[in-house]
Amino acid sequence: MKIEKQSLGEIFKEVRKEKGLTLDEISKETNIPKRYLEAIEDDNLTVFSSETYAIGFISTYCEALEIDKDLVLAQYKRLKKIEEDSPIEALVGEKKTDFSKFLLPSIIVLSSFILLIIIFLGIRTIMNKNSMPKTYYFSQAKISRIYDVRFKVGDVLNITNEERTIEITFDNVDKMNNLNFKINNNSYSIKGNGLLTIDSDYDGTNDMNIEFFSTKPNYIRLNLSYLTTENLTAQNPSNQANQTGINVISEKEWYKAASQKEIVMKVFASENCWIAYKADDKEEKNLYLSAKGEHIILFSNKLTLYSANNGAIKIGIEGKEETLGGFGEVGKSIFYWKKRDKEVVLVQAVLK
């Protein structure tokens, strides 16, 4: 027997069979449980809690089979050293792995990975597509539907009729949250809740209101309406503004009514100040007010009010009073009627 070329299990199994002994007989003779004898012959020494127990059982098994214990233990130690330096395949031979049992899980994992990539690329494509600037087209008759659109920076809005096209391009939102945009290549800037009145057909008369409700970069909302005598909205009397539009800083609602009426505006001065105004189509008036001075302004359709030293000027309409601004400031406002559902609203647009 060439012990040096055999594993421990092969040595014991070969000798035991040569002697015609069974594991049950060996177990009965040595008091070694059969499962430990099977483990030794299977070269599975991991069942032993320590190397001392392994050597003890191996020695007893050698004595039962009348095998040279020293040679077997030497072989055990040699194989033990090889096991510590080499994978188990070097001791008991290379085991063939059944890769078929890994095939289905591998296919599932790979398919899931590919599906995730496809979903990711699809979502990114959709996001990129949604982030790309769009051009929207509305006919003049359908401009009321513009309110339902959420525009973003870079988008273009075209309003067309048989005679002309109005192109609105949303350029950017600056650090002060002003929306910068162009109307037919004319530049404008406005904040949210602002109002812009323009001459859309270049006939010298402002004929369109553009109301901004939001000026966030990806959430621009606006409403467009044409100015007519029927809807009672005001026009800007300034010739210069007819060409450049009105840059609105803020807008305030003063009074609501079922129909248009004559407004009585009271002007109070706490210090010396100056006002100029044009009520409806009447002649423009200029006057200086001293401290505690008062003045009454009457108008039915529209009032354009210029002021200096705004902190000293307080106006009152229908029992509501408000100071025009800060001391030393100058300003311009337009008061006009705006139709809203079944009522009209008197609005003050503070202009830049």
C-alpha cells in the first residue's frame, strides 16, 4: 500500500474492506460512533471539534485495523499542511460544479439588471425631452386656454390670427425673481403677480393685457386678454409706453362692484409733495400739496397718477387708505377696471 499517494479516507476504507469488516463492526469494537468513522473515510474531518479529537479517533481506528499509526498520522499531518497552503481540491481532487443550477438565477438577475437599465434610460430620455424648450401655438380666439399651460424658461408662445403673430420667448429668471422675456424681440422684465399692457398690433394703442401669476423657472403661468370697451380694461395713455409696454412692479385690487362706477379718490399729504394725474380723457393736472393738504380726484374708467415724495402721500378709495410708498420716492400708477366673471374690479398697477 502506497500511503503517501492516498487520502486518509482511502487508506481506512481500503484496509477495512480487505479485512471484510463493516463500519458497524468497527464502531462496536472501538466505541467510535459510526458517523465519525464515516467522516474519516469521507475525509471530512470538520466534524471533529478539535485536532486532538481527530488524531485520537484516527489513532484508535488505526489500531482496530492494525495499520501503522505513525505512518497514518504522518500522512495526516502532511495532508493537513497541504490543506492549509492549498484549496481542498489539492487534497481530494477537483470537484466538478453543476453550473446548471445557477443558470436560471443568473438569467433572472441579468434580466432584472437589463430591465433597470432600460427603465433608467427611458426615464432619463423622458426627463430630457420634458426639459427641452417647447413652442406652443394658440389662435387669438383660444388665448383663454393659455392660463392652463405651465411654461418654463426657454419655451416660446406664439399667438396668431390672420394678420399677425405675437411671439413670447421666456428667457430667464434672475436672482431677484424677475422673469426676463421678449415679445416680438422687444425685451421685458416682470415679477410674479405682475401686469404688462402692450401694443400688440403696433397701431399706437395698448390693446393686450398680460397677467403673470408665477415666474418660477419651470412654472411660468400667465393669462392674456385683449382690451376692449366691452371688458372695461384700461389702456395706457403714454405714447412712450405704447411702444415699449408697461413694466409693472406690483398690482393691488381696491374695489369690487357689479358694474363700473365713478370713483372718488381722496389724496392726503402729511408733508410737502407733488402729484400729477390724468383722469379718463380729461386734461392732465399738476399740483403741489403742503403738509395736511387734501385733494379729490374723480374718474370713471381710468386714472394715471404720478407722484413724488410718496411716503407723504396717502390715498383713500371707498374707505380703504394706503400710503403710496417711501419718503423721497417717486412713482407712477394706473388705476383701471378689470372684468372678472360677473363683476368688475378696480385695480392699481404700480409701474416701474
